[in-house]
Amino acid sequence: MAFKYKKKTMIEPVKTTWVESTTYEGKKYFFNPSGPAIQWAKPEELKTKEEKEKSSGKWIWAPHKTDYWVPAKVVSEKSDGSTVVQPFGGTAMTIPKDGMFEGFGRKQKVDLSVEVNHIGLDYLEDDVIALEPVDEQTILHNLNERYKRKQIYTWVGAGRSILLSLNPYEVIPELYDDATMQFHKSSEDALKPDKWVPPHVFAIANQAYDAMIARSKDQSILVNGESGSGKTEATKQLLEFLAKQVGSDAEEHHVAEKLVVSNPLLEAFGNAKTIRNHNSSRFGKWIKVTFSRVSNKISGAKFVNFMLEKTRVIHHQEHERNYHIFYQLCLDEELSASLGLEPAKKYRYLNQCKELYPKSIDDREEFAVVRKALNEMEISADFQMSIFKIVAGILNMGQLRFKDEDKGGNVIGSKVVDDSWLKVAADFFGVGDDDFKTAITHRIIQAGKEKTQKPLTAEQAQDAADSLAKSVYGKLFDYLVKEMNESMAPPEEGNFIGILDIFGFEVLENNSFEQLCINFCNEKLQNYLNRHVFTSEEEFYKNEGVEFHFLEFKDNQDTLDLFEATKPALGMLRMLDDEGKVGKGSDTNWLSKVEKQFAGHPKIEFDKRRKFQSDLSFEINHYAGQVKYDAAGFVVKNKDTLWVSLLELMSGSQDPVVKAMFPSVGTTSSKIKPVAGQFRENLNDLLRLCDSTEARFIRCIKANQKAAPLLFDAIPVNEQLTFSGVYESVDIRKGGYPFRLRHKQFAYRFMCINQGE
């Protein structure tokens, strides 16, 4: 039988003349010389099957459980007006006619008219304003993809005055090495146009320095974000850049070196392990770095600290710790022996946590750095020992226990259960044992020129002991900063770069006085940022002679007035200050006055019939969202005062450091400013100072809640972008001309379209 052989047909590969290439700054494009044609989009014949599937049909942004938004293909439209969409590789979902999708434990507004720009998704931008389109979904996608590539920094706007920084939760060696630092020190104008300056904390520092030198204009850099977002690291790198790349004159007592060691010193006394962050800064700070008008090098520096979380000294949650310095001191064999310290687990102020020494914190090594920093700061050995004695004295105070004692005449007083702890604390504070015992168990009452002592109950004496511990630690921190400032004081004033490292907007399960102050601060910063971006954009267009029509930005002045107005009515924080001056002032009275004053105000609600858990609850509609507060303890926390007996005791200390910490304030505590009043004053002073500078902003973002390396959790990231006002800044930029290139940069980017000429 004869077989017939069928001739094989060879499948010829698709021929294409498209060539992939890149612009001078590395942007990918496609060129067809036979056309000739040039385009950003990948040609159809070069696309994979998956790429073709993703680009066919209509695609919109759909809600996702963890990614928040994902591209989804429109499958069909139902008779009721709803739309069925199918994420690539995911489960189909139905979007209601009004676009309001409910699922994954939240609500999301879906805009069915906005199609996904697949070309845009293929091109990552180091400036979110350069995205096409510029919207919440595309920004999140861009940040996510850059984060996967360990590109943690992104610009917001061509002016490069706003930098986004996502915490990578791992060490990226090349991110802050000498080569990267040197690259950013080189002036941008001296670089070839193909060397695009990428977003980086060093770029912000270098721009500020160059602008200060070129225009003899003071500069400021505002760093903020929630706990664990990387604020401390960003501030540290700003200072490292200025110290190492600019330096200081030899005769200026080595200020640059002192700046570098200032961070670990402040971290030991001002940072603590929290649920969100193992090295959380529990205070805000302003760092003013002054430069010589002659050499342009660092000539001095000054720190201003505010709102230290003193409550942490006596109480913290079980998964958190007290301040690092307490645990460090207990581990130092030589010092703990000389101070008679027990292991940390013995002390009430320290053993409230489940894990005293987590693996993520090397307290021994960090304490060695602290000792070195104290020496670098030229702080004397005697003063150093006083510091450690005071810290040890606080630990001993935490061990004090009291019991009620009948004083006769229906008067109940108290006595110390174990005098040994009191005697050690008294010795470390430089006060007499008996004087200490009397001051802590009695209160001085003054009528005219006459003073009488009123016994305190055991509960009142315990509160007095804890209040003194908080006060001593807070004043020690202030005094340490004062000594650092004296060590780095400039010989004469010059231009400066100021760095404001401040806490971000905070919403906890229970929001108290501290959260109210923090969120008020962020309202002020948001107002400042919006005004800065708006006015700087306006000034830029005027200088360029370009006609423009801005969109109006959200003005939160009505919220600020709610907090601090002076007329026609006092703001709630000013009312709180006044309530503390009233003999029988209370949280209930204050809240009742606030409710009466601001009934019907659009930014605050008091409706007790709603979801409130107590009569002292109220809600404020902040720029970043609604927050419920519990006013319990507001008046006492704001007063933050000690009994006169304790103030007089400490001001009479034989220890020069303790005596300096507690200068005589007379026989009343009325001269001490309330916490909110002092905080407002400091914040307003700082913002007025920033107004006189050219400002830049670093918005630190916590990439996930687990502190896991390079894990991008879109839900909290989106929330932080909203809370930090980034989307609002983007809207202001979009209202004008957001794309700006210098002529040289423009020519190099688009010279590829001149093929053949």
C-alpha cells in the first residue's frame, strides 16, 4: 500500500519592524523605522496573550479586598442598571447603578465612566503628578509597583517640594550609602540632562541647602506620618546628609559630629516600643541647623521638643515598653551595681509589658552608643551620673506603696508601706528622707500668708508619687535637650535649615486628650501645607507669566477655629485652659460648655442618642475623617501640675541638676502654662517661623501594619495618603499646569521623535 505524505507547512513567525528603546532618562518607548512611527504604547504584535486580553474591551477600577482597587473588565450591564465586572484572574462582582459598592467590610464609590489606562499602568513614574490619569487608583498602583522594586521615594509635583516615603521595614544597603549621598550632593544643573535626579530624602536635603546658599533664604523641611512610618529614619538621614556632605568648621566645636550622635541620644530618652513600632518617637521636635555666612558650613544647631508622652513613664500597654533608657540602664552591670538597681522585671514602671527585651532591640549596644553620644556632646561625667541617678530614682518611686492611716478627728491620711524605696529615691533626687515622705503624703493649703498641711489618703499619695515621677522625667528630658543645645550653640546667627519631625494624624480605639492635641496639630499642618502648595503654585505661574485658573482647595479654617478661636467665641482648647483655672473645674463642665458654645457647628457632634459609649464622648469631623473622643481626664491632663509641697521639695534639692530642673515657682502652680496652651503656643511659633522660610515636606507612609519587609497593604496606605493630605495636594497641582520640564530636559526626553532628521 502506498502512503501519501502530506507536505508540512512551516509557521512563519510574525515579522515586525517595531524596536523597543528608551529615552535618555530611561523611559521605554517603541519605534518603527519603516513607518516611521513612534509611540509609548506597546504595539499589538509585540504583546503577549495576557497583555492582549487585558487591553481588549472596557476596563474600570473595581474594589478589591486587600489591593483596594484592581482593574476589572466590564462583562455586562443588567436591566436594573448595575454592571458586572471581572477582575483579571479574580471573581466577578456586581457594581450597583449608583456606583456605591458595599463589600469587604467597607463602602467604595466606583466611577464606571473612568476607564483604566493600561498604557499608563505599564509606565511607572517617580512623580505621581506625571501619571495619566492622576487619580487615587493610579497613584496607589504606581506606589505599589515602585515599592516592589525597592523604590520607596516618590515626588508629588514638578516643584519637588513634597516627597512621599514608604517604610521598607528592611535595610536597603545602597539606599543611603556614600555613593548615593555623593550623587545627590552634586548640583542638578551640573549633571547631564540624561541623569534625572530621582526622588530621595537626600535630594530634599540638598535642594534645601542649595536654595539657602543661592538665595540666602532660610529653609524648612516638615516630616510627618503615623507611628512606624519612618519619620525618625527620615530625620536621621536628613541630618546625616547635612553633617557628612556639608560638614562643620573645625573651630566650631564639631557640630556636624554632634548632630549625628544627637539622634541615638534623644531616641534613648524619647522613644519607646509600641504596638506599631519598636522605636516609636513619643515627642515632637524642631531641629534648627545654622550655617556660617562665611564658609557655608554648619556652625550650630538647636533642638526644640514638645508634647513628650509623660504618661508612658507610669503606665503602658502590655505589648509596649517604657522609654528605652530605663531598660538600657538596668542591663549595664557597672552602673546598675553602683546605683543598686534590680533587674527590670522587678520594677512596676517597667514590668507592665510581656516582653522586656524584644529581639528587635539591642539595649546593650544602644546604651554603649548613648554613653558615647553623651561624651561627644561634651557632657561632664558628673552630669552624666546625675542623669542616671535621676532615672534610677524614678524607678524607685514606682515601687512606693501607701496605706491609709487614721489621723484622728475623722481625718484619713496615709503612710509609706516600705521606706527603703523612698530613701533611695530621695538620695538620688538630693532631698531629705523625712522631707520627701512629708511632701508626698501631704498637700499644702495656703490661705493668705498662712500655710497648712492637709494629709493625703493612700490613693491620693499614690497619685502624687506617680505625678512626681512623670514630672521629673519630663523635666529631665527638657534639661538634656537644653544641655545639647548649649553644646551646639552657634557663635553667631546665620541662615538655617529647620527640620520639623512631628506625629501624624492618629485614630485609636480610645482617643483621649493626647490624640486631640495630635490631631489638632495635623489640622494646622494640613492648613499650612495647602496654603503653601496653593500660594507657591500661584507665585510660580505669575513669575512665568502664565495665565491660570485654580480649583479651590479645601479650607479647614472652621475646624481650626473650633479648637483655638479667640472671637467671637473661645475655641474648645482655650475653654479647656480656662476650665483648669476654676476651683471646681471638671471634664463634664467643660464638655457642657463646649456643647452649648458649638451647638450646630458642622465639625463637631454631641448627639448622645447615637453610638456613644459615655456622656463624655464627642466627635470631630477632621479633614482626614471623623474621630470620636472621650473627654474623661482632659482637665487633669491639661493642667499637668504638682502639689506645691512637691515643687518646693524638688526646688530645694542638693543635686544641681535636679535643682536646675525645678526652679522656684512660688507657692502656687498657676504660673505653669496648661499643656494645650503651651502646645498651641509652640506650634504657632514654629509655623510662623516656617512661614518665613522656603518649605519642603516629607510625608512618611506606613506600608503595612505588620512591619513586614516590602509588603504593600493598599488599604492603610490609601488611608494615610488621605490623612496626610496627599490627594488634596495632588488636586491643587492638577488645577494648574502640573507638567514642567526645563528646555534641556524637554529636548532630551522628546528628541526620540526626531528620528531621521
